Amino acid sequence: MASEPSPTPRRRGRPTVLDPEAVGTAALKLWAERGYGATGWDDISAATGISARTLMRHFPSKAALAWVGVPAATRRLTETFRTLPLDIPLSDALRAAVVASVSDDALVLSAGGYWMRVVAEEPELAEASARAYAPWTEALAREIARRRPGAPSAIYHAVATAYREAAQAALYDWARSPDGSPALAVDALLRRLDIRITTPEEAP
């Protein structure tokens, strides 16, 4: 007796191709026009052509849309450090890498000055910043430790956090009057910082 054919597996729907940075840009434009609180997932869905259910599956919260560029910024940060000699001044290395990490940020370049204005004016977005940038800050702290070993780990994290806050402060100022590139604004502010971490060998 011939065996019955196996049932044909159910074909799943075609995976949704989603560009996180394009979605983030669309959301920021809506927030700038209508306000963060007045813009829901359905509005973002209408602007992007992606269902609200799919958006909520890809993004843990609405606030996360403002920080979708962090993974790419973290990659640029670490890639730049790999090109910099270990014997250059620490402040020069940190400035070069931090500037490189923000210089090609898709949200900064496409959304313009209103990106940082929206973030600065909306407490929920500003509060999400530190959490979103945790991988970036951790990568920076690890690199500082590699270049200046021997100090307590708290120092590395403190310096990395200071650089994150300084870079964002520069972007906030630039957003109030977008003139020139955001990377130049960050570079100009970081040139005023001179970080020195004393190693055990250099301690008095």
C-alpha cells in the first residue's frame, strides 16, 4: 500500500524588510510636526507603510525610535579606534573616535536640527538616551582602559559617560541653530576637554 504524501508545509509570509533608521527619521519628523505624545504607532505606520504590529515587534518602545542609530555609531567608534596608534594623547584619540561615531549618523544628517530639539524637549526621549547609548558608552570605556590600563574601572566609565554627555550637549547646541556640520560642533567642544588618567606607575 502506497504511503500517503506528507502534508505540504505551510509557507510563511515574506519577512518584512525594515530600515530602522528610515523609520526613526519618519517618527522624528512626525514628532516635530505634531508632538511626541500626540503621535501614536498608527501615525508612524501610515507614514512608513509598515504595519503598527510589525513596528511594535521590531522596537521595544516608541522612544527607542529616536536612538536606532546607536549600533552603527558604536561600530564607527570602535573601527576608528583600531586605526589610531596607542601612543597618541588620550584626549586626541577619544575626540577622533567620538566625532567619527556621530559624523555619519543617519538621523542627524536626514532629520537635521529638529532631531535633537525633539529629544531635548521630550523627557521620555531624553531619559531613554543613557539606556540606548549604554553599548556605545561601554565600548568607549573598554577602549580607555586598553589605552590607559591600571586605573579603577569606575574611572573609565566616568570618562566615557562624560564624553557621551559632552557630545550630546554639542549636538543640542548645534540643533538650536544648525550651522555647519554636527561633527564639527562635536569636535569643537571636545577640543576643550583634556582628559588625563594617571596609571599606577605615574602615581606620586
